[in-house]
Amino acid sequence: MRRTLPAFDVLVNMARNEPGRLETLRQKLTRRVINNALTDEKKRRLEGLQFQVDMERRRAGSPLAATIRISEMMCHSLADLHKSMVTPLVEETNPAKQNPTADVLCFPAFTKEQSRNV
């Protein structure tokens, strides 16, 4: 089941001289990873992530721009993961707990005479 990548020099040669073949290899290996997901939910998440990556690649004007966009996606994802690990858990399902409300009671003010007796 495990497949090894061609040597780096072979991949560089493919990128320069046979970009279509390199793209086919990329798609094939990506599809294999997605198909080997342990659960349907993970498979759907991987497909969604691959869709986002593909869209960023299409929108980018060059391979370098695509690399930068995908790198930014990874950085944002890592930052979100870090934030979720270091900040307290907030219940998102119950908005009442996020924005607590209270009834404010007004007490009559003390007169000078009442405050002396206290």
C-alpha cells in the first residue's frame, strides 16, 4: 500500500519537462490519501481541504503565488489549533453563557442618620 516518491531529481526533471505527468502523480497520490481515510467524516474533511487547496492554486497567478497562499492557509490553521489549545473552552452552542445577563437591583440610598446607626 505504501508508495515511495520518485527521487527529488526525478521530480525536478518532471516539473521542468513533463509537468502534466507530475500533476497526474500529485493527483493520484492525493486521491490515495483521501481514499485511505479511516472514516467517512475524515474523508469528507480531506476532500474539502483538497478542494480549498485546488481553488487557491487556480486563483494564484503563478506556482510561487500558489505556494504562498497554501502556506498561509496552513499558518492560519495552525494558529487556530494553537488558540483552541491555549484558551479556555467556550460553549458556542449556548449564547446565554457567552453573554450573561443579570437583573440589577436598586437599593434606596442611606440617609446620613441611617449611616450613623450602622
